[in-house]
Amino acid sequence: MRKVTNFCDYFVICSGNSSTQVDAITDFIETKLNQENIRPLSDGQKNGSWNLLDYGDVIIHIFFKETRAYYNLERLWIDAPRISLSKN
């Protein structure tokens, strides 16, 4: 993101299959980062269909899959280089 905007270096975009799963992913990320003494800049936005965690240089978007398809952030930020992470 740093090549196309000045407010963060990275967007992390992921999705869940239900609002419960979206909230669980959000809670997991917050817990793990908190254990590393990494705190968000704000409480973020959490509504179960699109949760946002703002860690300054890294902004994490956790979407319900239909909400992710609707907003399509990947298309909005098409000029940003992509780093694909796969679960191994």
C-alpha cells in the first residue's frame, strides 16, 4: 500500500463464512498481537460482516465473504502490489 497511499503500508484482507467466524478470526488476531504487546491505534470497527483492525502501518480487514465480494477492496486498490499468503 505504501506505493499508492500515505496512511498505511499494508492491508491484510481475509474473509470468513459467517459473522461468527469473522468475529472469531478478529478475536484471534487481536489476542495474538496483544500477546506480542502490539496494540491497535483504535478499537476499530466490528459488526460481524466487516471488522476492521487498525495497527497503524497495517490495517486488517476481516470480511464476511459476501461483504468482501460486494466492496471488492482488491479492485479499489488495484495499483497496490499483492502478497499472497497461503495456509500451510
